[in-house]
Amino acid sequence: MKCREKYESSFPSQICGNCDSLLNVVYDEKKKFSYTRENSFWSYEAFMPDCNYKRLEAGSTNVVIADEYGLYFKVETTNPTKSFKDRGSVIELNKASEYGYTEVACASTGNMAYSIAHYSRILGIKVKVFISKHANRDKIKLIKGTHDADITEIDGDFTDAQHEAIKYSKKNNAFLTGDYCYRKEGQKTAIFEAMHDLRSVDTIILPVGNATLLAGALEAVKYMKRNNTIKQIPKVIGVEAEGARPLYAAFKSGMPIIREKPDTAADAIAVGFPTFGEESIRLLRELDGDMITVSDREMQEEAAKLKEMYNIDAELGGAASVAAYRKLNPEGKTIALVSGGKV
């Protein structure tokens, strides 16, 4: 946050009231992380933002052993809306409900809006979605069908849609959801679950769109190491599409992030200016992480293999981590997070 303003957990927004920058959740330092007896999403509630949660279904996904020695898939396609987005949506919608909002707004490439619409329907909250007119048509149909969400299609990319969602939320007193602090906290649970199952991991590979998952994963392993839950921090590697690689370009060059126009069929990671980009680069450098890119063809090949060999029906962005694994062939034990499935 730019102005360093601090707010209590009762502050009903994810954006600073002074400078409009992103807020971050800060926990009581006395609260120490440790593995729980049960390894499920809600078993980590003590390490989530304070809230009187309705325990909606999310997370608790399986780790699948691949045929290749040392490779494991964290399969997020079994979430209720088939993507890891559900982990963050549960947090965001519970907070919106607790604050008394009757409407939420979000920008999305598809998966997030579908997830937001799913949980909003359960909690009885209206949804306003801003999405690129170039987004996956099947996902747009699902978003409308899930909760009769009010959708505005934008002649632009995700970043353009995000600007519209922010303006709408301010004008109409709607709770702004999306790639913000509460979502990041929910997505950390994917790492908590995976590390609980495998205990010792050398490498974690994650797809990157808005970099919320990447920033959350880096914070999660840093937090676990600080609390001696893990002996060493795994090398965390973010994966962008070759046609949408603003974070990769900035990380490798040492220059600021420059907005790109996405040119990839992997719509779930087609983001030209990642919301958590700067934070992710800072953490990647601090924790010796890395970035890599993969082509649409490489993602298509790995998505086909996941379906044929493991019956995992991954979308292109969901297969990005596996495609990166093939290029890198890292030593030791590796988690490739399969972030989302076809709808």
C-alpha cells in the first residue's frame, strides 16, 4: 500500500480509502502456523482473515502422483466451479456478506466471475461482472446461467474491465471483488494443503495471470518456514503464456512492469498487467524464485496428456504449470498446480 494507512478488519473494502492502492491482510504475530490434523480448506480457518464464516464448499483438492518420478499435480479442477478461484471467492463473499453488502462487482477473464456468481447465489448477493468481449463464450453463458449475473462486455482486456469494476463499485456501493487481498489469503490454502500432503517439496510451479496466486504462494511458504513448519523454502516458479508475459519480462530485465496486450488462447491467464505483479517480483527476488513462459502449443499438448493419462480435464492455463515442468525438468520433488478445468 502506497500511503501506509492501516485499517481494522471491520474496514469494508479491499482498496485503501486514501490512495486507492491494494490493501494487504496483516495477522497477529502471536498466531503461529502449524499443520492441522485434518487437511482441508476449512481446517486452515485460523489462518484466514477474521470473519463469521459460512463454511461453503471449496478447496480440499487432491494431490495426484504423476508417472514421472518426483512430479505431483495439485488438481484444482475439482473445486465447485472447476478452478482455484473458489478458494478466494469463499473469503471475499463471506466478507461482503458480513459487511452487509447486497451487491458485488468484479472484473474477470471468466473463471473468477463464474466463481463469484456461484457463491453469490448461495449467499443471496447480486453480481455485476465486467468481462472482455473476447472471453470464452461458454464461460460467459455459465456466469449468466449460474446467478443471472449482470454482465457488461468490455472492448478491451482484463485491465480495462478492472477499471470499470472499480468505478462501478464506488458509484453503486457494491463490494469490489477480484484479485485483491482477501482472495490472495484464500488461495494460500492450496499451498498449505499441498505441503501438508507432501511435507518436503523442492519446486512449486504455478500459472500466472494476475499473480494473486503467485504472491499468495510465496507468502505462504515464507510464513511456513518462519514457523518451522517446513525446513526449506521450495523454489516457486511462475508461468505466463508467451503471448501475455508482462511479469516475466519485468522480472528478467529488472525493469518496471509494462502493460501488454494479451495474445494467447489461454484465456484464464490472458492478463496484460498483473494486479499483484510488483509484490510478486519483490517476493520472487527475496525467495530466489523464477519466471518462465510457455507457448499455446505446449499448453495444448500438456492439456491433452493430462486428459488422456490422468483424466484431468484442464484448460490451457491450467496446464501451463505442467508445460513449464517439461521445459525445466527440475530435480527433486515438484508440485505443478493445475489451476482450472474446462467448463
